[in-house]
Amino acid sequence: MRKFGKRALLALILTMLAPLFLARGEERPFLVAEEPPERSTITLTFMGDCILGSEDKDRGKPQSFDSLVGEKGMAWPLSGLAELFSQDDYTLVNLEGVLKQDSSHKAPNRLHNFRGPADFARILALGSVEGVNLANNHHDDYQRAGRESTLAALREAGIRFSGYGHLDVFEKDGVRVGFAGIRETIWHQGRRQMTADIQALRDKGCEFIVYSCHFGQEYAENHSQIQREMARAAISAGADLVIGHHPHVVQGVEGHAGGTILYSLGNGVFGGNLHLSEFDGLVVQARLDFRYGYFAGGSLRLIPILTTGAAPENDFRPIIAQGEDALRILARVQADSGVPLAFEMPLPLPEALPDEVSDVAPENMPLVEKPLESP
């Protein structure tokens, strides 16, 4: 109350002084900086790992991601979620791969090199995705040439980006929300990068900060001690919400020191593999409430998804999960969570239980609403 009380008082004083300047013959009226409205809301949506392309060896196969997009069009991969994404202010996904026209400069000695042509950035725009995280282990699949091509393609399509030192500041109603991100390997090399990212966003006037962490072990059902340490370090440095990805499966949710941690959202559009062994994912929608420009709480909505609507085949089109599928996915998230979950919860979450997960059984979860219907 004290902070926005002072701001309101300052605005009142400046407004009272304005006639004095006008009376002295000023040619231009005295301008008072516009104050944020008393109440405003920003809605953010998050999805996990997205590979918009194929491996070079699979690109020409009729069942590949590239071939299916050529057949069905660029709106196809996100058409099952585009209506949901269009109802927010900002959708963020983890872009795990490169956007580049040719296969030159491929990084050697990698198990997988993921690439889609540069114009596949339009898939994001057509699906109402506003921003991507770049801090992951496939952004460098085609080395510097691939990184530069990816950034150029995103700019051409009007897609914002953050991670690997890139900061993104989104503004609405005079309120700024900041985005940045880091890989686990980079964090081990120098933990000051995380702190520097978050401080830089605060210096830019961000009232709420989302920090992406690409960490953990692939296909591990539970988050690791390293994941917990990284996520809590981000909260301690000033982040409000940590978004995790890389394990390719859903993991838990917890609150810590006034912030919220989502350890892994699993996969979204996953073009890198023709055949999937994991179909469960999670989209999370956060409603942020502000009063006079200051964060005043909100809600967190968990939306279970299936990464394909044609399982066991991969049609590269995630859809909202229904019925038993939705309950199963949320039960997997609950099993790794430090707080009892529901489809919709207050934000920030209560503090996590110390060094252990919740003992709330999945069948006793307090589901406060039904899952969303698929578009």
C-alpha cells in the first residue's frame, strides 16, 4: 500500500502544478506521466519443448514433421491449442531446435540435430505464440550460423525471444513482465549469469519475472536436487515464476519463498521424432493481477495436454486432454509436487513442504473445475 500510495500522491501534486505552468505562457501543456490503472490483469500461457522440424535423415519421409506441414499447412501443428493461446496476452514455448534453410554448419558428434526451414517460424505466429525460450541444448545444433538464422527467422515472423542472455520485456497497461532463461550446463559454468539476467530485468522496470530453466534428466518422473537448487536460486535472485523443461515428461509444481516453480511441462509440438514413447504434457496459464502497477497475486491454471491426437502415431498436433487422460497427467504432476494440486490454484503457491513431496494421494486431489474442452 505504501508504494502505490506515494505514486498516487506524486501524480496528484503534478496535476495540481500543471495550471501554474500553463499560466506562465508555456506553449505546450505540462505532461504528467500516465499512471498504471488501479487494477489490471496480464494472462500468460506456457508450453514445454517444441521442435518445429525434423532430423535431416527423416526430412523427406512422408510421415515426417516437414512432410505433414507441407500437406496440411503451417497452421496445423498448433491448431489444437491456438484458440486457448489466442485468449491470453503472451504465450511462451521452449523452441528446441534451429530454423535454417539448409544443413550446412551442422554441429558434429551430436545424437540429434533438429532443424526446420526458416519460414517455419510462421507456425508460431499462426498458433498465437508470442515468445520462445532459446536456452536449451538444441539451439546450437547448427552452430553460429544456425543461431543467427533462427533469430532472423523469429524477428521476420514477429516472434519475441529470450534465454542465453537475451532478455524480453513485455508491457501492458504500464506494467512490465520480463522473460529470460538458462541451461543447466551454463548454470554450472557460472551461476552469476542467472542473477545478472534477473537483475537486468528488474533494472528495466519489470514488476514480474518469468525465468526459464532447461534442466534435469530426460524422462525422469521426479525432479532432481539440481533442478530444485537451480529453481530456488532463480526465485532467491528475484524471479517470480520458474518454467522448467528438458525431461520430456511432466514433473511437479511447488511454491518457494513467494515464487512458483513448474519443474517440467513435458513436450508440446514434437517434430523431432517420428514415433513417440511419451504422450503426456502440460500447458500452464497464469493470470497475474496488478494494482497500481504492483503484483497483487493471481491464479495458476493447469491444463493437461496430449502431444498428439492420433496416439500411438505422432500427428505433431497437441490437444487438450480429456477425462481419464487429464486426471492421469495431473496425478503424475501431483506425485512430484510439494503442494496439493487442483486444475486452478492461487498464485503464488503456498510454500513447498521441506525436502519432500506432498503425501496427498492422486485420487484425493481437490479438483476445483473440469478440464477444458478441446477446440
